[in-house]
Amino acid sequence: MAQLLDGKKLAATMQAEMKIEVAEIKARDAKVPGLVVILVGEDAASQIYVRNKETAAAKMGIFSKIDRRPINITEKELLDLIKIYNEDERFHGILVQLPLPAHIDEEKVIMAIDPKKDVDGFHPLNIGRLFAGDPLMIPCTPYGIMKLLEAYNISIIGKNAVVIGRSNIVGKPMAHLLLQENATVTIAHSKTKNLPEIAKKADILVAAVGVGHLVTEDYVKAGAVVIDVGMNRDKNNKLIGDVDFAAVEPIADFITPVPGGVGPMTITMLLYQTIKAYNIQKSGV
């Protein structure tokens, strides 16, 4: 039976430490790290994510603001808004909640954010630094997964890692973070042939493809570490992962639950990087 990688527990521990750090910053500098989240439209899932971020930031003493904009905001208006926040010294982190409406070019929006304030880690400069082995801001979900592996003393060096998924948000940066820790990494995806066979060779398997219960016992070798990034709804509207937990848990050595695994770490790393961004901007680096 697998040991659970408890992201909720680790997130609580990290957030308690971060709360102390923010209090120390406030005592020293008479100000605190600031985060603005720009939310366009009324997407229900985005509303929940943003509310959770706001709650976590408040608990830690981080100054946070949600700037809600209508779904018909023009691309120029959004880019102008980002420019204002780039220049606003109260905010050290800027996050534009994705997805955006179809009439807005997400790439242009990401490019417009000051890389030092890009706490989501999606700006091409930050992606480039990550791939070059000199990261500044790192995409929060892969970063959170690395913290989980570290917290449970899971060795990565020399391990075979398979990442199912090739998005810029999770799959690609996840592969590079594992590679930097000297894993041998395979990136698989929906077009990969013999996917179960490839996945079954993994010592560390990361499922980030967005298909509910895709990963069954046929994908997992005995003793593997299984990381489930999926957030899907089944026919009963129950939240499920990309991994069939009931089928895989008896085989694996470690596994993340859904919910309570990767999700809490994503928000935690966002706020962790907001504090980091504050320190970088204060130092003038």
C-alpha cells in the first residue's frame, strides 16, 4: 500500500513558515509583499482558484488584490492594465488568471508581465532561464511537485521519470526540473504509441494530461512514485485525477491524492514566489 504524498499537510507547514517571514519583512521594511490577480470574466473554476489564492495570501499577511474585469475587455485594455501593475511598487507579483477569452492573445498577455513580477513563471524569459538551468520564477505546479518529492526524501538522481503531458504550464517545465536533478526523463503525450508500456518503466510517473482515470494499474510498475496533476469531473461531478487511485495505490510506493495532493502546493508556490519576487525587487537584482 502506497504512502500518501500529502500536499495539504506540506502546504500548511510551508505557509506557516512563510507567515513568519512576511511578519519579519513587515517589521523590518514597514511593508509586505503584494500580489495582484487579474480575473477576466466569470469562469466558475477560475473564480474558485482565485478565491483560494486570496484566502491563503490573507492568512500569510501578504497584501493581495483581485482586479475583476468584464469578459468583453479589449486586449489593449488588458495590456495597459498590466503595464500599470508592472510600475506599481505595491505589487511584487502579477498573475493573470487563465484561460482568457478567445479574443485575447494569451501569449501577448504573458509577454507583457515584468519577468520579475511573473510569479506564475510563464514568461518566455523565465521559461528560458529554467531550461538553461538558471531559474528565476518557476511554473508553480511543477515547482510544488519538486517540493513534495524533497519533503518525502524521494531520490531523483538516476531514476527513470515519465511525464505524461507536454503543456508549457506543467509537462515541459516538470520534465526540465526532473532533468536538472539528474533523472532520465521521457515526455509522453496523447500521440505516444504504447503509452502504458512506456509509463510502466517509470520510477517516477507524473500524470498531467487532463483525462480522468487515464492511468490504471497497466501504466504503473510496482514501487513507483505516482504524481497526479489531473483535476477532472466524473459523470457524478465528483473531482477525480488522471490516475485511477483505487487501482494504482496498492502497486505504488508513493502517490498523491486528488484532492489534497498537488493542488495545495500550486497555490503555496505562487505565494512563495511572491515573497521571492519582493526580495528580488527590494535588492534591485
